[in-house]
Amino acid sequence: MVLCPVLGKLLHKHVVLASASPRRREILSNAGLRFEVVPSKFKEKLNKASFSTPYAYAVETARQKALEVANRLHQDLRTPDVVIGADTIVAVSGLILEKPLDKQDAYRMLSRLNGKEHSVFTGVAIVHCYSKEGQLDTEVSEFYEETTVKFSELSEELLWEYIHSGEPMDKAGGYGIQALGGMLVEYVHGDFLNVVGFPLNHFCKKLVELYHPPHQGHLQRTRQDSIPPVDTFENPSDVDGDGSKLVQRTVGSKDRTEVGTDHQARGALNTDCNRMVGPLPPFPARLLELVDGFKVSKALFTACRLKVFDVLKGEVPQKAVDVASMVDVSVCGAERLLDVCAILGLLERSERGYCNTELADLYLVSDSEYSLRDFIMHSDQHTWNLFTRLEVAIREGKKAEDLSQDTSLQTREEKLQFLGAMHSLTKLTARHVVTAFDLSQFASACDLGGCTGALARELSREYPDLKVTVVDLPDVIEHVPHFQPDGPETARVSFQAGDFFRDSLPEADLFLLSRVLHDWPDDRVHALLSRVSSSCHPGAGLLLVEAILDSEEQEPRASLTWSLNSLLQTRGRDRCVAEYRALLEQHGFGDVQEAPAGPGLTALLGSRISQ
């Protein structure tokens, strides 16, 4: 075998495999490599979202495994010469699948792979160790291998039969191609052993590159069908005759180390056309996820519109055929929609059928206390249409609502849906808002634009001695009974129909403006704050709540969404904390305090200064 000279040299080195995988041990043993097995104790909890590609995650995990073993053995005064780390993952549509947690997790994984192509990536790290004056020095060479695997279209019964065999539980992606899992696979493109757990061919080529690197004059050459024979074995830390030494290559290239020279600007060798090209760019998984994001939204919208989650409420799973009958859709369509919802983590799928996850029961069932169904339906039927006019709104500098004659809420059902959307969103953050500050010194409060009273009721629940009045437009107040819950706090909340820009405001010790000011331009904001200030006695408070873009509590994605919503749907504009603070002070409110008021929200509380 052409690799015998290399392996012969390794026989005299202390080589360690940082993995307990019997498959990797078998592959390397069969190749003639002699090594010690020392399983890594590195906890594989790297943040997958921080890596631009699945293979970058696998390579870094392999590196950390190998380095952990190298450092541990060095501390035990058993410094190895070479440590080999490896990590194999399965990726489909940019999503990384590792070992399943349980049978249900294995089913979810295999369902994602069913009938599809996926990639198997193995990251490999070769760590060379040197002990100098009691300190450990290391040089790390890294690479990855990708193999494409296609699953056949498999029945649910076959998948569960395989899961019950127990084989998927310690396998990346939930299957082992070298055993029973081979029956799931239709074809393999690439290195079969890579799917088993270790890319032996690429590993051997890497050894040749490390221990017998080509000279500069040999770089441009045609592909060789076999690995060239090795006559010499040199320490990777030694400088070659042409000034070469190990250097790191940029992430995104399949090999992350190479023999470096003073001419390191050379590109990667393209063996198909015998010319030099640059490394491939990283796979744009995150970008493609953004491109396809609307499809996920539409699937959720459709499931809510059909009341799929209402049908699946309860502990008894339902078959797709039964769900199809109850929501009046085709069986084929129901199966596809239910499978999508299961993949999204909204449904649980088992042999007995489908049922809601805890998330769905809490937020997607119509009669749940914290149901977001009305908000989701409003997003589908109203907000979706607004966003189809985003380009025109940006080009013309107009609100999307000004570009169409048919964006108002015409029917009672549409109005109730909108109010339900506002009601559910307010309930999610109401407790955060009312506990942002100690409001026990106030005896009465007025919630301007308080809609269905969700915030007012939470305020009354937190402060039982506080009497709260909600002021909103007549066509809002008339629908309030639809959202009135039972409870003593309901009796302490009253409603007053009126326009807070024109009608007189009730007397109160505390006024609330929760997510109101951003809807209005500057002149209307000043007019409203002036009216509130005039209605306040000295010492009275004004609690202002807004989604403020420079808040530390605001996630970047939420800031983006809020910004676009403001562009399309409101007559006002976004303001930062300093602007809101200046507004309060300009209208006679001092001692302004600031506090987070729930995800994405900031509260400011000011006290009316004596005139």
C-alpha cells in the first residue's frame, strides 16, 4: 500500500484518537494506524447559529475535542505526538442534525430526511503536540469532507420499525448507513466512509500533505489517481528546504491548513481544468433561510385559518385523515401541512397521529388565554397585503395604506380580529409594563388608547386599590364586552368612549400612553402631551411605553420589523429614548425614569412638575 511509509513512521509516534466511536476506531485500525483511544470530554454545546456553514461547526467541534484531549494528557504528563479529533453531522437545508435525544427526536430527524438529499459533513482536526519547558505547544491542521446522501420515500411504519431497533440513538442524523440504516438510503455521492464516521481517503491525503509537502514547482499538476509514495517523514514544525511551514487557511475552504511559503497568495488548485482559482465561498444558508421565510409564515397562517390547532387540542392524537375531515381539506393536503407544522415544532407526530405541542396549546388554540390566533390572522389578511406594496411605499415615500383604497377594516369580523390581535399582544407584555416601576402611590389611572383594557386589568390586578379608566374611540369601546374576562379586577376598570385629541380627559393621578405616540407625527404628539399635562396636578405621573429602537432590550430583528411596520402602517415615526425623554420634560414632566417593559419595550415614568 502506498501509505505504508507514512504509517510506518507513525508507528513510532504516540497517536491518540479523541473519540469513543467504534466506527472511527475500526476505519483507522483497518487502515493500519496504531493509536490510543482517549474519548474527549469537550461538551458539544457550541452555538450553531454563530457558524456561517454546517461544516464550519463540525470542524470547530473536532478541533475543540482534539485540543481538550491534548491538554488533558499533557497535564497527566503523557503528552502525545498527534491527536486526531473528528465530528460528523448531518445537514439538510442548512439545519444541523446531530444525535437524537429520544425516539421522538429520531423520528423528527428521519422525517426531515425522508425522500430528500442531505449532506453528511465530517470535520477533522489533526493536532501536533510539543512540550517545551513544561508548556504545551500545538499546531492544528483541519479539513472537512462532504458526502451527499439520498433517502428513499419511506413509510411511517418503516421509519418507526427502524427507530425501535435502537440503532438511530447514537448516530448523527438518526441513522447508521453501515448497518440497518443502509436500507433507508437510495444513493450516495462521495466518500462512503465519511458517512460511516471518518473520511479516510481525505485523511490520508492530508497526511501526505503534512509529512511530504510538494515543492512550489510541483503545485500545478494534473490530478493523480493514487496518493504519491512517501519516502521521508518530517516533523510538521520543521521548516522545509524551500522555506515552507504549516499555516492556517481561511474558513470556508475544505482544507484549513496548507504548506505555506513566501508565495502564500496562490489560489487553490483546480484539478479539473489545471488552473489556479480562489476558495469556494461559504454556503449562504442564512440568506436562503431569509429568502424562504415567507413560506414558513404562510404555512402557519394557513394552519391557523383552518383551525388545525383547535382540532388537535387535547391529549388524544389525531390521524391526518381525521383532521382532513374536520377542517374540510384533502387528506394529501392535510398530511403535508401537518408534517410541516411538526417540522416547525408546532405539532408532535407519533404512530398514533398528530397532537399540539405545548407552544401550540398556549398560543395557537383560539380559546387559549394567551392565544395569538387573531394576531396571526390579522397578519395574514391585512399586514401581508401591506407588505406586498413595500417597494412602492419606499419608492414614493408614502404609507402603504395611502396606496390602496381597500386597506381599512370594513366588517365587524375584521374589526374584532384587529382588536383581538392588539388584545393578545398587550397581554403578553402587560405584566412587564405594570411592574416596570412601583406605582402604588397612585390612587387612580387613565389608560389613553387602552383598547380592550388588557393593560388596565393587569394594572388593577397588580394594584387592587387602583381605579383605572380606559379611554378609546367609540367603535373600539363598543366591542370591549367581547374581551371582558371574569374577575374582581374587571369591576375596577371603567371605559369612556371619546377622542383623546378633542374630548375632555378624566381626572387621574397617573396617565398611561402605551404604544400610542409612535403612531402620530410630531405636531399631534405635542398636542396630545400638552392635553395630558394640562389634566395633571403636580406630582401626577405619566407612564410612556414604546418599542424604542436604541433600547438594549430590543433584538436587531425586532427592530427591523418595527421599522418596516412604521414605514408601511403608521402616520408617525420612531423615536429614541432621548427624544421621548425630551418630550416628557418639554411638557412639564421631570424626574424621568427608564426601565425595560418586556421584550422589545421600554417604559419611561415622569412626574408632573409644579407650574
